[in-house]
Amino acid sequence: MTDLNSQKQAALEAIAAAGTLDALEEQRLAALGKKGWISLALKTLGQMSPEERQQAAPAIQAIRAEVADALATKKSDLESAELNARLASERLDLTLPGPDMPRGTVHPVSQVMDELAEIFADLGFAVATGPEIEDDWHNFTALNMDESHPARAMHDTFYFPESDNDADGNRMLLRTHTSPVQIRSMVAQGAPIRIIAPGRVYRSDSDATHTPMFHQIEGLVIDRGIHLGHLKWTLETFLKAFFEREDIVLRLRPSYFPFTEPSVEVDVGFEVVDGKRVLGGDGDAPGHGWMELLGSGVVNRRVIEFAGLDPDEWQGFAFGVGVDRLAMLKYGMDDLRAFFDGDVRWLQHYGFSPFDQPTLSAGVGAKA
Ligand code: PHE
């Protein structure tokens, strides 16, 4: 018995000293394993006389219980120490500032389109869209440019092969302007109409001020008794809001578009400041000039007929303006091609923060 007691003492000390779960398991096997000293001691009970056994059995069981308890306690100590160590090493401090991630910007074309949508929404215009792959009926014929019309040749159109003609035998093409959305809106919703239609257009043309793809925004109003005065007021109101200047002066020049009659080319007065053209002021004043900005006119009655409306009841005006050009004039870029290079340095410089949402109350020109 004294032997067993000193073995127990040694075992309890070894258990207390075990630094890892593996070391502890070794101690468990040495005491309670098949050949462990406690298991062997229990086996000796069989050879004892009943009297001896009555004495020895409770004593060995007590030693066994004491060692098993010590093992269990030490095991849970080691396990919680291990868990704490893992929690400490995997700790994340959520109060630290976020890492400096690359941040994207809103492209000036998107920003200007949002500005225009905001300005025209305030005037009661909805935003309409149409397909970039158009048919020649919507892009030309319904806009009063039949197959032999010379204006078709001026559009430098990207055509699809004739094998791609639509079910009605119309030639497919990349739209050369946003004006086909005029036709689609009239056909789809009838009259009255007040829409703007921003989007991509395509012409086979390329230099510092022309790219094969660029952006236009179309405006269309159809109602009863619409005349040139409504057009002029609308353009003036829009350009003053867009350029955020009260002194925007327009000059309307007679022009020609097959789909408007009369047609009006609109020039805006500018001033030369530090060698740069700045919009504003009377173009005829000294040091000033006129810049051609957009095409517009009273919707040709033939176009209203093509779209299925009665031109004796419905009249309208329309305009089309280059969005990229508006962006260049407002934000001072001078090469259109850079708009579509995707150079992050250009985008960082000319792009806008997503937080700079144009609103009429906060201003439609918040610069990044
Ligand atoms: N569609 C014409 C263009 O691309 C612009 C325009 C639109 C002119 C509407 C008059 C009316 O040049």
C-alpha cells in the first residue's frame, strides 16, 4: 500500500507537470492504460483472500479515482489554455482603420448623364432608351431619310451584313444618333411625350475630337401647340442649369436636318480666359465668340406621321447634343480619345466620387 501511495504521489506530480495534451496522455496510459500501474494493482485483487481484498479494494479504487480526477482536471486546463492561445493569435481588431484599397471613380460621361437626367427630371422629362443595334427604318427612314437621301451618306454608318437583316428585311446597323429613340417613344407611348434619351452612338470617324463611339442625349417633346419658343426656353434653362451660369447666351441659326422643320443649330457665347474658352456672355462682345453646341428643331410632320401620330393634332421639338462634348466644355478635358483609354490616372483626375450625386439642391457640378 505504501508502495502504491508513493506511486500515486509521483503520478500526481507528473500530471501536474504535463505541459501538453500529449504528455498528459502518456501519464494516463502509464497509470490507467492496460499495463498501467493502477490497472495492474487492480488485477492483484483476484489473488487476495476475501479479508485482504476488503481492505485493499477501496484503497486502490480511491487512488484510481484520485488519479483519474487529476487527469480530467489537467486535461480541461490544457484544453482551455490551448483555446485561449488560439483566440489570442486569431484576434482581429475591428477598430483599426481599413486598408488603403484602390478606389474607383465615376466616369465624367456617367456623371454628366446623371446631371442631365437630374436637370430634365425637374422639367418633367422621363429618361427613355433604345437599342444600340438598330434597323435602318428607325435610324433613317422614319426620320425622313429614305434610302436615296444624301444625309445617309454623311453619317458614316457601321452596317451589319445583309444576312443579318431583320424579319421585315430592314438592314441592321449601329445607331448613328439617338434620334431613333424619338420614333420608338412615339410608337410605344403615343402623345404627349417629354423624354430625354442618353446613350452610345457610332460613326466610322476618328481624330482628336471624334471617336467611333461617342455619347449623345436626345430630347423630345410632343404635345399640342408646341413651337420654336418652347425649344428655345427649354435649351436656355437646361444650359444655364448645366453650366451653372446665368449668363449663358444662345444664338439660333437656321440649319437643316431631315427630321426637323425648321431646323436650328444652337451656338453658345464664350469668352477666352487664359487662352481657354469659357462658356458665358454674348458671343458678339469683344474677346468673345460663338461655339456650335447642338442640333435641334421642330419635329418634321412627316416624322410624326411615320411614328403613327396625327401631325395636325400633335407638334413637337427635338434636340440632340454630344454628351462627351458637354463634359469636355464643363470639366476642361481637351482630347476626346482619353475618355475611352481607361487610363486610371486620367480616371482618378477627371472622375467623380460616387458620393457626388448630382442634385439640384446641392448643385449639378460638384467636382471630385
Ligand atoms: N440627330 C442629330 C445628330 O446626330 C441631332 C439632332 C437631334 C438634330 C434632334 C435635330 C433634332 O446630329
